[in-house]
Amino acid sequence: MQAPPVKDGPRTNHDIRVPRVLLIDQNGEKQGEMPTSAALEAAEEAGLDLVEIVPNANPPVCKILDYGKFRFQEQKKKAEARKRQKVVELKEIKLRPNIDTHDYEVKAKAMRRFFEEGDKVKVTLRFRGREMAHPELGMKLLQKVKEDFDPVAKVEYEPRMEGRQMIMILAPR
């Protein structure tokens, strides 16, 4: 035996199987509590649908409206909400301990742009060969990054060695 298909969205017309409902007419005026059958008749007279707006109220609140139009408005609201939300991404900037000042400025400019867009930045400092003998140089560079971006970003993950690289994560303020 297969279960009946489950409809998404509010219950409408004859799917509303409660004895009494609180009715709101098509003009948004409260008509009061009444038997569901009377509410259905009122909706049919208006040539519209009876839609359950607040199903878990006691009694459930139903409204007389055009269900097709109602669903379209709901879809538009959802699309608008999706458009407005911003996904925070984690961008990565790779540096070397003995980076040139101009190269550093170019990387800093990119980081500033990432913070303006609301993204987090992971600063990765790679040590190669004998550079491993001087981790204090890397620490000094990451402290410089931290100071340069203090007005626009806060440190989310303090500088820390992970194998041959030092990592720090900054988030926009």
C-alpha cells in the first residue's frame, strides 16, 4: 500500500479537515469562528479558495484568496531572500617569508578587496628549504599583516605553524 502523495504548502479547500476555523475574508477582515463547511461556501461564493494560513492555531486561521496568486507571491518572496543572502567564502593569499615590498602591496590590495566583499582571508606563509631555520621572520611578516588590516579585519585564527607553513585567518569586521 502506497502512502498518498504529500502536498507541500498550506492546505486548501477540501483538504482542511477540522470542524471549525477562524475565517478572514478576501478583504482581510476577520469574520470570526465558524464551521469549516460555512467557510468553504463563502470561498466558493467569492470564486476563490479557502487557504489555511496558520494551521497550528486553535482554531486554525483560514483566509479566502486566490491560491495560484498566493503561491506565486510566496515564490517571489523566497527568490528575493535567496538573492539577498551573501555566502561568506574563505579566500587564500599565499606569501613567502622574504617577500618584496611591492609584491606584498599587491597581495595586500587583493586582501583589502576580499574584506570589502565580506569574505574571510586565509594567509598562508610557505617556508622552503633553509627558510625553516627562521620562523621568526614569518611571524614578523604575519604580525605586519595583522597590524596593516587591524581597522578592517579581525584575527579569527592566530598565526600558527602547520608543517612547513604558517597559517592565519582574518575575518572582516
